[in-house]
Amino acid sequence: MGGGLSAVRPLLVGVTGGIGSGKSTVDRMLAARGAAVIDADAVVHELLGGDPDTIAAVIEAFGPGVSAAGGGIDRRALGVIVFGDAAARARLEGIVHPRVTMRIRERITGLAAGPIPPDLIVVDAALMVETGTWRDYDRVVVVTAPETLRRGRLVRRGGLTEAQAAARIAAQAPESVRLDAADYVIRNDGTEAALEAEVAHVHARLLEDFAAAGRPRRAR
């Protein structure tokens, strides 16, 4: 995204974490506290489901077998191809990520230019660290949970096999790399009440950061 986003009035907060860490729940809790939340995965859904240029580019790259019966891209069929094949995954990312970045930039600009801009604009992006876009944000929040717990969530809630869950976790950056980029860490390895308390604490700190003059970036 780049291009001076940190000069936008709202505090720009990147939320990331490994698959199965519970970012969506954290998003919901932050939104309930007044943050404007942009979910990069939802943007991907929009592009793969209804953007003709993106759909055509993906079919050209991966063949008609990734077409969905009702139009758009069959994400499950596409996932079978790209998870476990680093070259295929990189090819897909080269198609999708620039388009996602553009749409997120447009939404940030729209929110910041609104009559009552939010104090916090939160962007949830699973591959923020892998793509280097975490540097575009004023603050980075990492949601973390033990890998065994994440794998179990993917099997129980995502309908994946153990092998598929392990492959998707392995396709992302190691947890230590994400944590190195973090300004704040939210641990999601307990009850929902415990997670709510962690989110409330981090939200309060982010509001303090928003109120601070100049909002300097933390040392990396």
C-alpha cells in the first residue's frame, strides 16, 4: 500500500496471524468497540467471485478446472492446487495481491475522508508479513495460538483433513517471524472471555496511540 498511509488521520492497524489463530473473532470484538474493519480475505472473495479481470487471470493461470459452477472461482479447487505447491501459490499471489492492495487502499481513503472518520482503521490480512505490507501500518497486532490448537480448529470448523490443515499452516510464515513484526500480541488459546479481555486491553492501547501527537512508529 505504501504512499504515506501513516499520514491519514485514523490510526492504521494491521491485524495478522496464522491461519486458525482466530483473527475473525478479534476483528468482531474490535468492530464492536468502534473500529472500522477491512478484511483482506473478504476482498479476495469479492475478487474471485465477481471481478471479471481477476477471474479471467486466475483461469488463464490455473485452467478451467478452478471455475465455479455458478461463476467466479472455486476456491476449494484452487486451494488444492496452490497449497503444497510454492510456485503455484506465488503465481496466484502475483495475480491477487496487487488487486487486494488497491481495493484496501481505496477503502482506507474512503473511510478517512468520511464526515466522521474512525479513530482506528483495522486491516486484517493473513499474509501481511509474507508480503511486507505490515510496514504500511502505524501499528501491527499479531493474533497467536499454539499450532496444535490452530490445526484442530481448521479440522473441526474448516472441514480440512489433518494433512490439509498442516499444509496450510506450513504455507505461511513461521510464528516467530510474525511476532517480530508485532507491536501488540493477542493470545487466543483460552476462553472467549479471556480473549475479550486481551482485545479490550490492546484496543485501549491503540486508542492511546491514536491520541499521541505524531503517532511515531515503533522501532523495528
